Amino acid sequence: YNDERMNAAKERLAYELTLMVHGKEAAEDSLAKAKAAFSGDSDNMPAATIPAGMRQVAEVLVAVAKVPSKSEAKRLIQGGGVRLRGVSFQFGAVDKRTTRGENHGKISAYGGGKMQLKLHMVTIEDLVPEGHFLRKLDAVLDLGFIYEETAHLYSRRYGRPPIDPVVLVKYLLVGFLYGIPSERQIELRIQTDVALRWYLGLDLFDRVPDHSTISQLRRRKPSFRKIFRRLFEEVVRQCVAKGLASGRLVGTDSTHVKANASRASEELVELPESPGAYWERLDAYEEEGLEELERRTGKRRKKRVKQLKKDRRQTKKRVSRTDPEAGHMKRPGKPRGQHYLSHQTVDTDCGVILDVTVTPGDVYDSVPYLDQIERVHRNILPIQAAAADAAYDFPLAHQALKELEIQFFVRPQAFHDRTNVELKREAFQYDESLDAYVCPNGKLLNLNTLHRSASGLYWLYLADKQDCQRCPLREKCLSQQDKRGARKLEHSYFAAQRKQNLSRLGDPVYREALKKRQIWCEGTFAAQKREHNLTHVLRRGLEAAEDHCLLSATALNLKRLIWSMK
């Protein structure tokens, strides 16, 4: 028979055998348990609570199911005699569904059935798609130079086996590629992301380097940071080789990056006296200017022997004790507080970042500009034209870029006359034939000398003192604090070149250059802030901030390099 009568016969046979071997009480107990197991009546099934901390099924069977030994429990499992919520246990398998539900903590030692779990033979190579971004990145970026750069940091004879330095660099790089803000979060992401494991060369069960390893390496081995500059330069070199940057037009701008510094720890400190940023450049121009002064006036000023100090209109600045190298930024339309500035020069063909310079947040944009442009022009690729916003419109820049044979497209800076008098500079007209300014009363202000400040060179035009004393406009022209008793005017030694550049302001080419600078420079900053961790730095110090900005720029350059290969 193949119906209920056959099942009844089997039940009767099992009962009689158990009765003969174990007795009537055991036979009736087994019969009740069997009926409960096969009918799904969980209320009448034997149950036990699993002790806390037990994770192996064999241990659970010994502890609560009265299985004589672990070896007996393992044989029971291998034979399919242990089922959990309808699924037969396989050795080494864990059913995560036991974490919730009404049967949590209970195990049934009866049943059987076919195996429900599958064994897959795969490698990590099979799990990463062929067209994945990290596969393309691995094919493009050769990091072999890292071994040469870090060879002196590792001992071949002593110490524990080190973590591969290439793995450490990739560890940080993927954080900036995917916008992961901290090293701790990078570690957690790599643990669960198969593609990131593949890129770092880690197998499925390899241990991910601890985030503290990265932090301590950067802290204890300052020379390791040279790798980030070298990595950035290597990526730029590849971009230039692929034709993504030509130097036809580059744009420069800066963006603020919030420092990890407390506003509550700020204090006012005295500014040390120091020469301006372009002190040495101005020395050579000053010598030329003195020769021109002698030719134009017939007299030569005595050679300056004292070093000019920095402009002392600001004698103190705010410094945070938590990060003294950050700068207190106070600019219109910008957040106020401790920041760093990332100054970037971008090629406007495809938006490749050619150079990165980082300064404290209280440094003017013009300070690192000429050094950055010259570095790109001489070491990376020749620049044909450069564009910048009004912050870079300072006279020396016009002259320096002319000497480098670089066209300069800059938005003119608004001029603010700070003299506390009614007759401003606009009231005086320059007469080139006389090389003098003509005042509203018709008197001349003749060239007097070449004036040198910490940041520039200026021709000084001075009125005759007797003319000013008899002038009816004296009260409108001179302030009460003027001790000289005569009006003076200054214009830059480089004013002629600036005037020549700005005369093209209305040309379509000029306007297009300014538009491209705005699109690529500000658009690049927006992409970095949104996707590549350029909003704030977690580590403190100027060098750490530079590493951060270099890695952010490297990540964006790599994306644009791989995008171009489609």
C-alpha cells in the first residue's frame, strides 16, 4: 500500500520496536514527539533555551538536546537530522533567520529531508565585473614607484612583516575616490565591499589593515607624505600624455577647506615682522626703476640699505591653539573661522588639475599665484594663456606673465580710494607729454621718486608745497593730518602693462577666457566638495591639509582620465 495505511503500519512498527527496547513510557513519549514533529505542532514539541554565548550547533545539541557527545551531534547534523525552521543544517552553515522570530533560541532534534544550502566555487576575481571602475583604474595607474619612494622607510632585517605600502596608498585613495570621509569608515567599507578588496589585493577572508595603522604611519613617518605629491604629479603626467591638457588656457582660483580647529580656542597673537611674498622679485625691478628715475628726472635716489618690513596696518591675528597653522578667514560671502585655502590651477580643455598649493585661510590669493604659474609653465607644460578672477589682479602679475610670454585674462579689481579728502584721485589727470599729473587748479604734480613698499613699486608724484599753500581748493584736497602740506599721488611701476592687458576687456576672446575659468575652476571645486572630501580636513597642520587636498585633486583627475578612455 502507498497511502495512509502504510504510514500507520510504519508508526505501529516503530512503536513496537521502541517498546521492546526501551519500555512503554519511552515508546509513548517518542510517539508523541514524532507526531508533533511531522504534523508541525510546535507547541507540543520539546524545546529548550540556548545558553548565551553558544554559537556551534553541536554544542547546543549536547547542552540542551541530550545528545551524548559532540561527535554524535556532528554525525546527526551530517545526516540531516537537525532542522531549523524547515532547513536542514549543513556543517559550518549559519542560518541568520534565527535572530528574529518566535522560534529564536529553540532547536528541534528531529526530522530529516534534503539539503537546502548550496556550495559555490567562486573567487574574488569572479565577483568584480569586467567593466568596473576599479578595474579600469588598476589598468591605468601604475603605483610601482611607491616601492622606490618608501624603500628607506622599511628594514629588511628587523621588525614584523610590514603592510605593503601600495596597499596603504590605495587604502587612502579609494576613500577620496568614493567620498569616504575618515580612515575608520574606509576600513569598514573595505570589509564589506568586494570590489575594494579586489583593488587592494585582499582576498575575501584577508584582514583589512586597521585604520590606526594608516594614522600612525602618517604621524610617525613624515617623509611618507612625499608619496602623495608624487602620486598627484604622476597622474597629471598621464593626463598630459593622453592629451587632456594642452596649456592653451589655464584658470586659477582658491577654495576654503574647514580646519579641524576650535573657535573657542582662538586667541590674538602679535604678527611677526617679515618682508612681503614678492620681496626678492621686487629687488630686481627696483634696480631697474632707479635707473629709469635717473633718466626721467636727472637724479638718482640713494640706494636703500634697510629692509622694508611688512605692512603694519594689521598687527595681530587670530590663532587657534588646536591648530595654530590654520588661518582665520574673514571674507565677504565666506564662512568665518579657521580654514585652509586650496589654490588650484586647472587646464580648461578637460578640467585637469595641474597644480595644488595649500596655505592658511588668512593668506591672500595673490601670494602663491606667480610661483604656482611658473611651476606649471616650467615643469608640467608650457602655458599660453592664464585666466583669473579679481583677487589676482595685482600689477606685478601682469608684468611677470608678460615676461613668461603668457597672455593674462583677469577680471579687474575695484579700486578703493581710502584718502579722507573730498578731491579723490579721479580729479587729477595724467599728462604723458609732461610726465606729470594736473590738479583741478591747473598745477602740476611732478615725478619725485620711486617708492618701495613690502608688496610693490610705485612712482611718487608730488605737488609743489607753495602751490598747495596758495590753492583755494586746499581744504578739499589735503587732510588736516597731512604733515607735508602738499598733495601726492602714486601709481604702480607696472601700471602700463596692466593698462595694456585690461584694454582688451571687451574683446570676445577675453570674455570667453573668463567664462571658461569660472566654469572649470568653480565647477571643479564643486565636484571635489560634493564627492571627494574637500569640505573639511580631519587631521591638523599645514602638511596634513596639503596631503588631503592633493588626494582630492588626484581622485578627480583619475576620474577624468578614465572617463576620457571610453
